[in-house]
Amino acid sequence: MFLRLGFTAFGGPAAHIALLETEVVRRRGWLSSQRFLDLLGAANLIPGPSSSELAISIGYERAGALGLLVAGACFILPAALITGALAWGYVRFGALPKVAGIFYGVKPVVIAIVLQALVALAPKALKTRGLIGLGLATLAASALGVGALPLLLGAGIATLAVRGVARGAGKTPVLSLAVLGKVGLTGAAAPVSLFGILCLFLKMGAVVFGSGYVLLAFLRADLVERLHWLTEAQLLDAVAVGQITPGPVFCSATFVGYLLAGAPGAAVATFAVFLPAFVLIAASRPLLARVHEFAPLRDVLDGVNVASLSLMAVVTVQLGRAALIDLTTLAIACLSSLLLLKWRLNSLLLVLGGALTGLFVHGLR
């Protein structure tokens, strides 16, 4: 399953979460909706690519440490290999392939998949009037430009505080959060080396919260402005590759690594940027396993779950503006939503259908 998603999970973190929910909750029954939300909330609270960490967490839930490794590798490696192949073509031919037709048709399907996940998860997350109010507040704050991490932490702490008072507790336990500093490589404009690539991407994997788009901000600050290892144009091409390939957007690191040091650089960058995710998921597992025994942690996760859904909703609107650009794309999205919600058609079939439709429509132009 994870290998198939690694080759077909287009659309970024929100779409990945929706596809994972479809597979492990509704199709296979591996997890309950509540447990899925717990794993999603925990993934959002630690650094690294949240959708990849969710896949790793699900693997750990099903088969322990071996499941963690297999699920993570199967979800990440296909995208890394595809990105590496595109990087090879880019270096050899100086351009990226044109895939406008495919993504013209796939993007509306992605919108439908994310909407389906929101509809399925909302009843489990919005369990009380207080949580509904928190969700609306988070939605408004996100729409106004407040960052994802402050919203997630704020929602968790707010729920903890309100429920602590409601329980009449004398003291509400405080969850301490380690704030990771930005550890940089020494010196500016240093020569490219595999060790330098390793240190740089390990740092990014350990301190970047949220989606791969946050990673790209770090890449620009370090690789373009400080070290001068890349040009602005090369970084923009790395962004494009992250958007046109399936799997984690963090695989832009593979493209960058190839540009810097060929295949060895791509392998080192990919390993380094994803390694912290595996370590952090394994380290946080004992705490998450006792979530129902520790009321304050349950409170924090309930708040984070609501905030996560609100952020997904905002991302869906943002994606919709870019995806639903004419009557054809609107029709694809509506038909996909109907097929998903009423007949529960396999999302992979819809993605393939959207790709073929996009190629056909572009061929007529």
C-alpha cells in the first residue's frame, strides 16, 4: 500500500493525509478515525514532513520498528527516485519535462480527495461546542496569515488550560517543548562537500515544521543567500519538481543534492532530511501509546487535531484557487467528489482518470 502511494500520492501534504485516511481507516480498517487523528496530531507537533511522519507512524502502529522502516521507505523512496531521474534529465538536458496536461486534470481530483478526508474526520475532531469554536478561531487565524506551528501549539495549550480549569484541578500539568535552534554550517560560500550536504539537510530535517514549502524557505536562506551553492533559478526549478512529483515535497532535497554533487549528493541529502522523522517518531511512540491514560496529553491532542483540520481546510481553499480554473476543472472536481462520497471509488482510479482527462483536454488545445 505505502509503495503504491509513494508512486501515486500527488498533491502535497493535505492530499497525502486524505489518501492515507482513505486507505487505513475506511478501506482497510487498520485504525479508527480517532486513532488516525491522534497520529496526525502527534506528527504535526514534531519537526519534519508531517504527511511522511504520519505514514511512518501508521507503519509503527501496525508492525513496530520494522513497520516504521518499511512504511517510511516505501512512501519516500519512489518520490526520491523519480525526483533523482528528473534531476539527471535537468542536468543533462537543461530543462524539466512538460506535464501541464497531467496536472491540469489531477489537481481537481486532489481537491475532491482532500474534501472527502475533511468530511470523514470532522465528526471525530469536532466533538464538543468548545472544539467547534476552537476550530473556527483557528480557521480564521490561519486565513489571516498566522503560522501553522503557533496555531497547533496554541490550540493544544488552550484546550489543556480550559479543560484543566473545568476539571477543577489545582495545578494543570505543563508540557515542556524543546525549541530547536538553527544550527548552521560555519562560514559563507564554503565549497560543496558530501559532509556539508549531510550537516545542512540533517539540520533542516530536525528543525523544519510542517510542509515542504517551509523547507524551501530554509533552502533559499542557506543555499542561495549564505552558501551560494544554488542560484534563484535552480531553487525555483527544485520547487517545480517538488510539485509535479508524487510523495513528499521534502524530496526537493533529492533534486538539490543531485545538482550539488550528483547521485551521491542526492542520496546523502535524501537520507539526511528524512532521518530525523524516523528517529522522532520512534522516540515519541511511548508517549503517544499512553495518550488515553494521561488526560493533559489527551487534551493537547484534541486541540491539535482540531487545528490540523482547520489548516487542511485553509490549504484546500488555497489549492482550489489554483486547481479550479475553468468549467472543465470544476466539473472534474464535482464528479470526483460524487464518486468518492457516494460510491467510494478508489482514489487511485480517479487520479489516473484525471491525468488522462487532462492530457486529452490539453491535446485539443
